Amino acid sequence: MEYKALSIPDVVLITPKVFGDERGFFLETFRQSEFEKYCGQYTFVQDNHSKSAKGILRGLHYQLENPQGKLVRVTCGEVFDVAVDMRKSSPTFGQWVGVMLSEDNKQMLWVPPGFAHAFYVTSEEAEFQYKCTDYYAPGNECSIRWDDPDLGIEWPLKTEAPKVSEKDGNGLFFRDAPHFE
């Protein structure tokens, strides 16, 4: 696998080696020793899988008390995936990175603890799978508005406005949201 630090160096784009022929393909999606070498020592405790239709935006989510690192990938369709640095002591605090993840490119993104995370579905539908370093704790979850003007995320919107949950529609503005130290 190839590991590439993005403009926020703690966020890493992972490109697996894909072996394919007329029968299909094979790829390795995770190897603990390589992950530790390029991303750090983390233990995954929960795997999640979601399916969403075109135009759905999920996020920007993070857990303040039980921060989750997420290793994310798309196994069907395509999404624009975003990570926002919520660590006040970080030189990249308040900055975001975004990448297209798809079933075709088979890339994965490591979003470490201390980041808000979101994705926007650009294909007809998408299946999104991710490993988490801590358990989901709904009482600790925070949501930042996807359209926060201070963040200025450049979403590749296919419609006028994405479809969001009520919780995400009522998300906090970045300036009002709790941050990590």
C-alpha cells in the first residue's frame, strides 16, 4: 500500500495495490504493522457500514469525550470525504482536506482522533465502510454545519443543497463548537 500525508499531515490517503485479471480483483485493505508505521499506534474497536443516495451529506461529526479515529473507504459508488482539524493546539486548526473516494480508486482515508468528519455522495448511491478507534457515544457527539462560512469547504455539489439529517442541519458553527486542546 502507498501512504500519502495530505496538506494536513496527520490525515493520510492510502492507496492499496490491486491485483486483477479477468476473474476480478484482490486487494489488502488493512495491515496493522504498515498502518502503525505510517499513521500511528491505534486499535480499532468498531466497524461501520452505511448506504446513502446521491446528494446525501453526512457530517461534520466528531466525539469530544471519546474521540474516534476513522479509517474510511467506499465499496460502492463515490463520495467526497472531508476531515476538519478540531485540535486547537495544531498548526492546521480549522483547516480541512477533502478527497474523492470511490469503488474504482479503492483508496482509503485515515482521519485521526481530533478531527470532524463528513462525506457527500456524488454517485447514484454509495456504500461507505469505516473502522473506528473508539465506540460510538451519541451523548458525546458534536455536529458542525456543512456550510460553515469560516471553514469554506468546497463541496462538489451536484444539487443546489445537499440532503442532511435534522441533527446535521442544526449543527453548530465552527466558531461556537467545542474544540480539542
